[in-house]
Amino acid sequence: MKFNPIFKKELRLGARSIKIPLAIMFYNLLLAIITVITIAACTLISNYGQGYSYEAMMSIFPILAWVECVIMMLIIPVIAAGSIAGEREKQTLDIMLTTPIKSWSIIMGKLYTAIASVLMFVISSIPIMSIAFVLGGLSWWSLLGYVFMMIYIAFYVGSIGIFCSSLFKKTILAIVLTLVIELTIVVGTGVIAGINIAVSIKL
């Protein structure tokens, strides 16, 4: 199997940069803080009740999953939307296009980079997510399904980001358009689902 040269180049550049390790560190620090706050809140609620509520503790996994999903949906556009536009700004896109590498390989290499970045964030957060195993709110199938969902989100949002990146010469414009499209899809889907539920209840 031939390794994508663009993906290989991006991995080398990422390995030499300290930005990704710092981003992963602060990302997991944020998840750890949210986990501690959630456990403290659940414990406080249980103290005011008649007994210890394990159902409240089982909410840790959904809370962490949603927080991680939102963070990833903000990080992926920054990574993907700056892929082609960033090459234009550095004036390296024309040089890249003169190489024997096909345009499709360039696009897929950039997309693989976004997916690999998401996997690094998700895999690094597994020790924090494993707290849900201890509290009984997470199964192996749930974790596997969650990882696949994050890969799908990375592929979907990353594709939108690369598309926007190919339209604009400035990275910031590509990022803004990607976030707007992403927000439109999320809000639009929520509105359609709400209307569908309301109609179903009336019927």
C-alpha cells in the first residue's frame, strides 16, 4: 500500500511542532476539570438526597462526550480549512501542483491529517473517559461507537473545511465559512427534528 506523500509530510511537520502536544495537554486538562466539577456536583446533589445516586454519576460520560464533540467541531475547521488556503498564503500550492502528485492525493492527504489529529485527541482522552467505566456508565461498545462517531465527524467536517479552503485564498475566511456551514447544518437538523417530533406528538 502506497503511503500518501502529503499525509506523510504533514505528519513530519506536526511531529516537529510543539503546538499539537500543547493543544492536547490543555484539551485533556479541560476535560479533567469538567470531570472533577461533574463528580463534585453529583456528590453534592446526592448529599441533599436520601442516598447516593449512581444515576447522576452515570451522566459523566454523556457530558464528556458532548464537550469533546463540541471542541472537536471547533478544532477540525481550523485544521482542515487552513489546508489549501494555508498553502496559498505560503505560496507553496503552485509548487505542490507541479509535482507528480495528483490533486486528489493532495486533498485526501489533507483530510487524513484532520482525521489523524482528531484520533490523537480522542485516544489521549481515553484515560479520562475511562472514569465512566469505573462508575458504570460506559461499556466497551459505547466507547467504540463514540470513537467511530468522532471519526465520522472528522471526515464530514474536514471535507467541508477543505472545500471552503479551496474557495478562498485567506485561511480566516475559509475557517469562518466552515463554522457557518457547520452551525447551519447542526441548527437546521435540530429545527427539523423538533418540527418532526412536534408533528408526531400532535398526530
